Amino acid sequence: MELKDKVAIITGAGQGGGEGIARVLAREGAKIAVVDLNLDAARRVASSIDPDGKRAVAIRADVSKKADTEAMAAQTLEAFGRIDILVNNAGVGGASALVCDVTEENWDRVMGVNAKGILFCCQAVIPAMQAQGKGKIVNIDSIAGIRMAYFSSVDYTASKHAVTGLTQHLAWELADQRINVNAVCPGGILTPAIEAYASREKRDALIRRTVPLGRFCNPSEIGEAVSFLASERADMITGQMLAVDGGTLTGYGEDLRAVLRQRLQEEPQQ
């Protein structure tokens, strides 16, 4: 178990990709702070990892609120005495709108969770890592943070480019303190939300167009990438964006601007 007795905070861990990450890190021996806006969801995941609550605790936090992230760090330290790993997974999707239709409210919401939330979580956790002399931060970015992606609107794309910038800057700033900062950049992830959002037929058609390996990622596969970056095997890796996308970034099979426009026009406005 590569992460035996390490303490990991995972935000947005009540379902989907975050839950997958939590389960993989727990399998590798880490103690887990399962953080989510939905406390019931966090409790479900934490209790399924460890019903006794000795190796997993549930914490409610809105990462876009600084006070919540400070409380998150304090509760983790109270439960486990240290923080070795921070996985900034909490995020929201963009507005279902073309650029001229994105509202200020939508922009602020997406940037508040996806970008400001990472800043606040890092600010809350880094002092503990500095005191310990070492730490690992893994940000869940997106292939939209490497280049514009077919599935994203402008607010989401901008927020994920902010995650890329934060990752590289923090890696540089914290390197001499032995705090590694990297990002995992998923393509499509097959979560319950995605399954509910699109029919199997539509998903398969999109996959044929965009994923050379022929399928979306499973949440546990994102967890495997995070586990590697959080382990000692990645001690010489920092400031990197690791795409887990089935080859999507090798090049799309067609000009997908029409696909994007059609998708945004078909979806209800958020």
C-alpha cells in the first residue's frame, strides 16, 4: 500500500470522480477526509470506506467560501493529526450557453468553485504541509485546461485554464518546501451524472468522434492517476498536467464546433 497512513483531503468526494479517487486512495492505505457540499453524500462514502470512522471522516464544505475551507483543514487535523495530500476535485460545469449568453452569475459561480475554491483549499492546507516539511497537492483539472474542449462552454474553459495556471505557479512557489503540485486532466468520465445526462446512443456517437481508445474513463482510473501523483514514486514530478482522456488530445476526428453549438443550443439554459 503506497499511501499507508497518509492523510488525504478529497473535495467533491461524495459521488462520481471524487468518490472514485477516495476509494482508490483508501485502498492504498490512506486515511480519508471525504469533503462534499452534501454532507449526507460524504457520510455515505466515508462510512462505506470505514464504518468505524477511524480511517475516514465526512466533512461538509463549500469550497468557494474561505471559512469553510479553513474549517475543513481544522477538522481533518483534529481527526488525524496531519495532512499529507490535498486533492482539489470539487467543481461545477459551465453554463449551457454560447459566449454572448453567459451571464455574470454563471461566470462567478463557475470561477468561484473551480478556481477560487482551489486557491482557498490550498491556503487552508499548505501551512500544515509546510510544518510537516512535505506534501502533495493534486488538482483535478480537465483537458479543457490544456486546450479548448468540444464539451465545454467559455466559463468552464476559462476556469480550467485557471486551474492549470494555479498548478504551475504553486509548483514553482512551493518546490523548495517539498510540496509537489500537479494536475490530472480527465476527458469524459462515466459517472451517474453523465449516464443520466445523455443516452447510451448519444454517448457512443460522441465517443466514436472524440476518444481514440473507444470509451470514457471510469472514476477509479482517475483515482489511479491521483494515487500515483500522491505517492513517493512521483517525488520528482511537479507542475505537470497528466491527461487521462483515452487519447482525445491526440486530435479530434472532425471539426467539432458544430457539435458544440448544437449541444449548447439543445440544452436548457442554466
